[in-house]
Amino acid sequence: MGPKSNSGFYLSKKAAVFFALLILALLVILTVFAVLYARLRAEKTQEVAPTTREPPSISSSMLPVAERCGPWNNSRLPSSLLPIHYQLELWPKQVQPGKDQRYFLTGQVNVTVMCLEETEVFLIHSQNLNYSGLSITAAGRSPQLDPLPAPNIQEIWLEVNNDYLVIELDGKLVPGQEYILQSNYSGELDQELNGLFISHDPERQHQKIVVASLLEPTHARSVFPCFDEPAMKATFDIRLVNRPEFVAISNMPAIDVSERLDEDGKWKVTTFNTTVKMSTYTTAFVIFDYDYINTTYNDIEIRVWADKTAISNGEAEYALNITGPILAYFEKYYDVTYPLPKLDIVALPHYGAEAMENWGLLLFRKNSLLSDPKKELSERLAISSIIAHELAHQGASIIHMISNFMTEELFAKGLRSYLKAFSYSNAEADDMWNHLQMAIDSQDVIKLPASIKSIMDTWTMQEGLPIITVNTTSGTVKQDYFGKSEENRNSNYSWYIPIFWMKNGSMQPLIWFDDEHKTYPEIKRTTEEEWILLNINISSLCRIVYDDSNWQKLIRQLNKDPTVIGEKEQKILVKSAQKYLQAIWTGNIDIRTALSTTTYLAKEQDNNVWTVAFIYLSRLEIVTKTTYTFGLYKKYIFSRIVPFYYHQMKLMNEDFNNIHNSSVEKTIFIRTLKKLYLLDLKDFMDRATDLYSQLMSNPANNTIPNYARRYIYCEAIKAGTEKEWNFAWTLYQNSSQDDEGLLSAMGCSREPWILSRYLHYTLDELTVSQKHSYRVYQSVAENPIGWPLVWNFLRANWNSINTNSTYHLELITLLQVVGEGLLTDFGLQEFKLFLNSTIDEGEWADMVEQIIDLSQDLLNWKKKIHTEVHNWLSEYIPAD
């Protein structure tokens, strides 16, 4: 890629010198120019420099045209062209700095393709990009042969339904011939968190920008014209242009850094080269002024990037220290070495996904990657999990099922064979099934009812998932389609379903459910005391519905004494309660039966069960909290949760600071404390107010552990007066840290006027930042007293609230919480009118629809179960 010439072609430095020396000889000049023209027509790397000013408008010849039939009507690209190599320059620039904060992207691309089938149409993906100087030239078929000239471009237009740039030619492209598409282009960048986007870090002084990419699943086409399908892999030469004070990184290490001058000043140009073929959605780019810390693992440089404050505070060290060991584990397990020379891991202020596993460049939301070095190990496990997930990236339920019925050893053997065979090429599902079958065929211990392909095709080649209805009195099993479509639900679908199961606490041999309707004598109960438990450890991706008799036997066992069976089987049994609790939400069983499965929770001490219990009881709380049933609900969960709280406190020797020296799971204990907010438990309230009083007496010596501060502050403020609230506000104003615990706790006051004042503080950005405002709104909305205050405040002040996409996730969460308080026909109608009249339809249409649908689902469920829930609770909870 070289400097721009007036003819639109580029000369090497030697050619340029030669041209200058012969400037006076017009005839010779013309001769040399003609020779160079012929050569450059055959070059694979011919380039056109990008424009550097305002992005050009799309030409009228490229506007969408009336519907016509052709390959552009298909949502998948035709097989006529295959990308080989991209030469790409990306140059994000700002228009009118300091005014409207508008950003645009100028770019230049050369796409080399191989023609596989005759075609008169060049189709390539493009979304919201404008083009100039577009051309198609022929490249050499071999060093010995000159290329056939490329056909002329006849018409260029956009097929917007399928995101195609359609280039119609006056002749046919020839199979076996390579061609180069060249163009300048431009596109506008905004603060949407996909494609190539601009993000402002609100916590940094002067709010410096970060430019980053999220190209999955089909956003690459909004950054550069490309063959935006996973199988269309190619190599890349990438050039990123930015101001000198910024750093640019991409999938591979930089091979050159140079300088460019234009009328806007000095620019830094960073060049990258990928020799390994990649899909477009795995390419990645970041431009920022961050620092990094680094280490090496087997000659691989690992760098963790974050803002300079986070680096200096040591917040990136944990992520750096665990990445090497995680790589080592995966290399050993898969028997495949990490294929790239470097690995960059970046903590971004905002990101549209929790993380993205681009080759050589993992991008994270910063709160998913950075960790305060003072935090305990248990609080860092989530970071380990996310990094491991992004490095391995295997989507998990189906893999879990296969490894269970094959055994881990055979599965790993087949997977290693598959990865070695297809490391740098495209693969189909059948390729993996074939390699797993080879592992099965290599031994004679594990027997399957059919081939791996036949088994897995029932999971991957048909819609939906199975729901299994079991009658344990007869041993009959029926498979049905689990889904919302009545048409599909009535279809005759069936799956090969491997079932690990137990009878009365004893593990039984693996069963395969392989028919739509079948009787299995082994799962028939033969006595009144027997119970059957299917799908142990959730080993298959299906739902189980038992007959009422078996449900009652399982419930009786849970209430009686789950410890009568062995310790290992006990854990399996109590974990099965997860499935029963889910039925409270899904409605797969009678609601009274579902509620009966929770009665034993007063005796339950297993963290896995409580994890799910908190989730599904919270959903029950959502649909009762604005009804006359809520008092009964609070009494009921008080009797279930409080014994678990006392059990946890006993394990900690009655001291919150002893959690590290106990077997208490911190995440579960935090959820316990969160639930106690509703219950006004005197023991917790006394502990919280005592600790808070000590803090008020000596603010410099905070003895409350970090993990519990939000909930202890909340309980003390709830029980206190304006004095306790004002103390918290002073702490927040004087804090140099992002103390979301304080922000949340101040929303716990039971004084409406204090909550109203708190909401109005958010209207002044100097008092409460935009980011923190959403935390204020949500915390007050989660307060039963504060919810109506937030609803009225939002409607009155919507135009003053920052709703741009920087706070997309915060806005969604807030509106969902608000919607939970409007679960009546009138309330939902009011909510719909508000959303449809205030939210910009183009930008937030999908989000609005999802929020409304969720609220409608909750309302429908509330109507369906509320009376039965109230009656059941009335029978179970004695009157005062």
C-alpha cells in the first residue's frame, strides 16, 4: 500500500525516482507510464487511497432498486466466489471536534477472490457503507500466464434486505481466475456497541474515547465490504490509522508503525498481517491510550490492557496470572497448541457482550476482567471462568451430554483427533461426529443404540428440545416437542436421549429413550415407597415431568431426611430440586405441587439447591409483591430462608469477617443477605446497625467486609433516620472509588421524601454521574416504597435522562424493574404507551418489544397462578 497518485495508481520509490529523472522527456514518460499501468493491472496488491475529508454520499446509481430476481435474493452468498485475501485500512475520524461529537470511518479495501463458477454478478456483504472509486481488476492466474481482462462494471446497487453490495458486470468472471475488488468507502460511527464503535469512559478525566470492534455475528459488513459468513475465511493485511497518542492493536502483532501527514495533522499508521485464514467476524481492532502488563507462556506474549489507573492499582494482575495456566490446561486437554504468537486481553469501559473470543485479541467488559487485588479469591473465580470460556469457547450443554454418554476419555480422544484434522480449515457437524465415532469404534466397552451421527442429528437437525412425560406406575415414557409453536408441538419429533437415573437413591444403568412413545419396565415403581429420579446431573438437554405419585414420593423424601442415602447420592437428589423449582416458572407441573417442593428448604443447606431456589422464588416474588398475597409470601420465605442464614452465621462463628475461614459460599451468602431486606430479621438488623454505628463514629476505620457492605449499609439505612442516610451520602461524595454499594444502599430508606430527594440529585451530573444515575434509579425502584417514586420521576424527567447506547444494559435493566411493578392490565397498557411514545423506535425497537413481551408474560403467569398461590400459602401459613 503506497502513496496516492493522480492517476489512482501507486508507484514504488524506485519507480518514482526514475519518473522524476525523466520528467523532461515526455515521450519516455508516456512509455514508462504505459508499462507501469500494464504491470499494475496484473498486480494482486493494487490499491486506492482513502478519502480524508467528509464521508462521500452514496451515489444514485448505488441506491436500492426495485425488486429483481437473482442471487441477491438469497440470504446466503453464492458459491461462485471465494475470498482469499483482504488488504484493509481503517481510519476513524472525528467531524467538528467538541461540537456534535460525530465520528465517521474512512476506509480502503482490496479483496482478492478466486472465481469458482462462472458469474456475471459480484456479490459482497455491505451495511451502511458509502463507496467511491470502486473497480474490479484481474489478477494473475500463475506467474507464467497473463490474466484475462476483467469484465466492465455495468451497474452497482444495494440489496438492503440481505445486506449485499451488488456489482453487475457486462461479462462473465472466469473459473480459476483471481480478481481484485478495490474501493474507497466510508461509514458513520456512533455509540452503538457493535461493528466498529466509539465508547467514552465516563470515569476517566476528559472522557477519552476508545474505538473497539464487536463483529459477531454479522457486524463485520458494517466495517468493511466482505464475505461475511463463517466459512468464507481469508488472510488479512490490516492498517489502522489514529492519532499518535493512541495505540492500535489487532489479532496479530504489529509488523510496522509509520507516520502519515495530512491537512488535519500527524497520524500514526500501524500495520498487521495475518498469515492464518480467519472468518470476518473474528477480526478485531482496538484503538486507545491504555497501558498493559505482560508475561510470556511458551514464547507467547500475553498482555492485559486496561486504563492507566486500573493498571497502576494492580487490577489487571489476576487476569494476567491465570491466563497462562488456563492455556496450559486446554493445550493438554485438547492436545493442540495455542496457534498464535501473542494474546491480548482488553478491559473495555463498555461492550455489547460480556466478552468476545477474537483470535489473539479477547475483548471484555472491564467489570468482567478487572479485579481489586484486595478482594478475596472467591470473588475472582468469575473472572477465571469467563477467561477460560473465551479461550475454549465450546457453547456447553450438547458437549456435556456427549461426553457423559461416551465417557470423558473417549470424548477427549475423538475431540483431539477432530481438532488436529480441522485446525485451519472449515468443518461441518458431520466431521466432528465422524471423529467421535472413530473413538467409539476403537473400543468395545461403550455401546450406543445408533451411530453418533444418527444420535446427534436428532439434536442438531430438528427444532426445539424434548419434554419427557413419565408415568412411573406403568413405566411409559412419552417424548414431546418443548416450545411455543403449536404447529411444532404437534409434530412427531423424537430424540435419542441418554438418561442417567436412580431408584430410591441407587444409581441404575444408563437408559436410552429412543422412541416417541415407549414402555420401559425398569422405570416402573413396584412398591408404594419407591421413587424414581431421571436425568441425574442434568446430563441431557431435556425436561422431565413425572406423574403426581412420583412427585409426592420425591417431596416426601426431601422433607423426611435426604441424608438417609449416601452423601454423594444425597447431593444428586437435592440438586434435582432445581428442576422442580424451575416448574414454578415454566408451569410444567401443578403450581401447588411445585410449591410443595420448597417446603423442605428449611432443612436444606446445599448451596447448589439454594442457588436455584433464590432465582425461582424471586420470580414468584415479582408477581406477588404488588398483591394482597405478598404478606403471606414474606412469612413463608422467612420460615425457609432464616434457618439457612443462621446456619451460615454459625459456620462463620457469628462474624461476617470470618467468611474466608469457613465453608460458606460467599455468592450464596450475599443472596441470603439480599433476601433478608424484605424480612426485617432482628438478628441481622441489630448486627448491621451496630457495625454502621461504629463506622459513623470512626469513618477512617471501616471494619465491614467489602462483600457485605452494600447489604449492611442498606439494613442500617432502612432501620435508621435521615442521619444515617446523610452519613452515607457524605461517604459517597468523598469517595475516590466507584462505590456502587453505597449508591444501592441509599435507595433502601423507608422515607419517601428522602428517596425523592435522592432521585432529584441525579439531574445534576456534577452531583451524580450519568453512569451512577442508573444505579440510583434501580436501587430505589427495587424498594417497595420507592418503586412508584421512580415510575413518576422517569415520566416527568425522561428528556433529562441520558438514554444513549452507552448505558444500553443499564436502561434495559431499569425498565424491566419498572415493568415488574405494573403487572395489571391497566398498568401494562400505561407502560406500553410510555415506552412507545418516548423510546426512539429505530434505535430501541427490539429492546422495547422484548421488555413489553416479558412484562406481558409475567402478567399472564400472574393471572394463571395467583389465586392458587394465595390459597396454598393461606393453608400452609397459620393465621396470626
